[in-house]
Amino acid sequence: KRFELLPFQAALVSTMFGWKDRETGLRRYRSCWLEIPRKNGKTTLAAGLALYLLYCDGEDGAQVVSAAADREQAALCFETAKGMVEKDDMLSGASTVYRRAITFGATRSTYRPVSADAYTKHGLNLHGLIADEIHAWPGRELWDTLQTSMGARRQPLSVAITTAGSSRETLAYELHQYALKVRSGDIDDPTHLPVIFAASPEDDWSEPSTWAACNPALGHGVKLEYLEREAKRAAEVPGYTNSFLRLHLNVWTSAQTRWLPADAWDEAPPIDIESLAGRRCWAGLDLAMTTDLNALSLVFPLEDGTHAVLPYFWVPDSSPDLGSRGRRDGVNYEAAERLGELEATPGAVVDQARIRNKIRELGDTYQIEEIAVDRWNATETALRLQDDGFRVALFGQGFASMSGPSKKLEELVVSRKLRHGGNTILAAHAHSVEVKTDPAGNIKPCKGQHGTSDRIDGIVSLVMALGRSTQDTSPDYSTTGIRTL
């Protein structure tokens, strides 16, 4: 099928390629900043632009690249363009298509993908550059190298297509600010075309009219029903609000935000601890510094779709004392100890043997399938737990390991399906934890920027336990008997 341009695409393409100097016949615009929310067809448009630069400019020996932060992202635009060529008799007959390159013999021109994670791009003589999702690029080295490779061409074109980002300390935000200043007239650059579809601070992000203004492909690429669902989730889950604003309304946000809604947490269904005896469960163990709070969470998936969690905490009873430590952390540890929610071990450091003894005791009451521990600071404890007869998984703390179970926790809290028994320490952690989001939309819990003393150990151990409870726990162990995730 022919690529029928939507009105906003037609306006962009006609402006970008149609505005030419009367004397030279060359294009006015040499660079374009296109900032647009997800699901608005930017990959297909980028592929079309790359092919136009390859076939239609009449540039001898043209080099065209689509660039991205990693190989997978860089390949998206190229594979879309490759499919267009292969399904068109005229283009495929005039081209040679390779796994990672398309060549056009009539002008000896080439199009291929490149990525920031593996490249040696010095020596290029670029005619066209499509920079994809530049908000996710790790630095500016690739960008600067590709930009400086275009100086010898008659009318090179660089097009950066991206959604908004979550950091002001990036190349993407620098380019975003430059585009805004060109658009406002503060910078005089007649060769730069700024195109930004985004909500403004005064816009009501819950209104469909705002969604329509930011999403020019609404009804074609992105569906109204989808945005309605996502906006509802953003209203219910504080931790998702920034992601909705950034990904669907193109608003630059911070990387961290308040996460779990307090009302949903406090309205959790009750828990019947006695009924959990003998049941299968998964454990998450967050071992902090020996002088700090340590947390264990047991997670029990139940038949009604809810999950029960039994949290346990340990802290040394001196240096500082419980009262001082509680005031620092914003939790009444003395009251928590009286309620049996916290065990204060004698001395200035946590007694790791007491934690292991408690886990063995819990193993006699509950069927602990596996214990997830932080692989960076708990290897010795993991080995000792394995010696005690437990299956142990070394659990990473990055986005790859934490995102899935973090989203599961969010889902359980919002739907009131997490039975936590009102544990005061875990509640304090839930009310203060923030969420960090990466450019791909993955999330993980993190401490709030407003106070370094905020503790989130209970939530971290809960996320790890959920991560193992939702995964296949069939044996797959290394020679040490400990699984690494």
C-alpha cells in the first residue's frame, strides 16, 4: 500500500523538502527537531524520510543513516524502510538489499542503521541522518560525530525524532531548548525547523482536547480508548503520572515521582495470618548495611487473585538508639518493636545470625519456595541460606529485574489486592517510596529526593519477592546452587 501522509505529516514533509532557495535551488532547512508522543507513527515516517533521502535527492554517493541509542532501536526504522523497499517492484529492482544496508546503484548511495552502543563512525560523509528517540542516547559523542560528517554535502538533512525525556542534563534537552528558542525567535537560525507537539503547563492533562492537541495521529496510530485508559491509570497511580505526561503528552518530567497511592494502600483487604500456615510463598531479603534496617518479605499468591505479604524487619538497638533512629527515619520503631513488627538486635550492628534463624523458623511454618537476595551485597548470606536448605536467587536491582515486579506491585495496590495487614513500617516505606523511570518506560523503586533518610527497604524486599513469585521457579542453578538473575 502507498504511504498516505496524514495532514501533519504532509505539512512537515512539504515544508522540510519544499522550501528552497530561489537562486541555488537547494533546501532551506538542514535540520529538523520533531518532538512527538508515542504511537503517532514516527517510525514509519522516519523510514519514509530515510528512503526519500536515499532515492529522490539525486545526491551522488549519498550516505544515509538512522541512528539510535542501541542496535535494537536503530533497527526499527531500518527494518520498516527495508520492508517498504522489498514490497515495491520499482525500488527493489533498483536496489540491493542486505541484512543491514540498502544500496541504490544509480547514485551509488547507501542507507544503513547505526547505534550509540557500538560504532566507529568517523570518516563518514553523510547526506541524511535520522536520529531516533534521542532522549534515550547515553551521551553526545555519536551525535557530534554524525553532525560533523555532513559538512561537505550540498544540502544535507538531519532529522531528530523523539518523545520528551525525563532529565534536563541530557543532549536531548539541550536540543529541545534550542528548538524552543528558534521557534520563539530568540535564536535566529533559518535552517532549523522546530516541530513540537506537547501539552503546556496550563493544559488539563485529563482532558481529551489536550490529548488531541498533542497527538496529531489520534484515531490512526494512537486510539482514543487507549489514551482514556492510560489517563485513568495516571490519575489513580501517582507513580505513572509522569510517564503518561512524558510518553503521551510530550511533557518533560523528572525521573522520579511519588509512586503508590496512599489511599489505595490504606484500603487493602484484611489478612488471615493463621490461614497462611503451610502455604507456598516466595521471599525477598533486602540486607542493608550492618548498622541499618534489614527487611524480609514473604509473598503468598492466593486463590482469589490477591497476594498476602508478611514483612519482617531488623535493626541494631544502639548507635543510635531506637528512638533517635525512628525520628531520623520517620517511623516509631519503639512502638513497632512492641507490636512485634521489628526485632532490635543487641549492639551497634545487625546480627545476621538472628535473621537466618528467623528465616529457618519461618521455613518450618511456611513453604518457602525461593529466597531472592540482592546479588551485590549478600553473597555470603546467600551461601549460608543455601546451606540451610533454601533455594536462593541473586536478584539484580536494575530496571531489567525490578520493572516487571514493580508494575505488578503497583497493579496489586491500585486494585486493592495486596493484603499487608497494616504493618506500620511497610506502610511508612510505601508512603515515602518514589519510582524512577528509564527512557523505555521501565520502573524501579527509589528513595525520594526530598529526604535522604526515607527508607524503602520493605518495598524493595516486597518487589523482589513478587518478582520470584511470578516467575518459573523450576531448578536452573549454577554450580554453587544459587541462581543469578
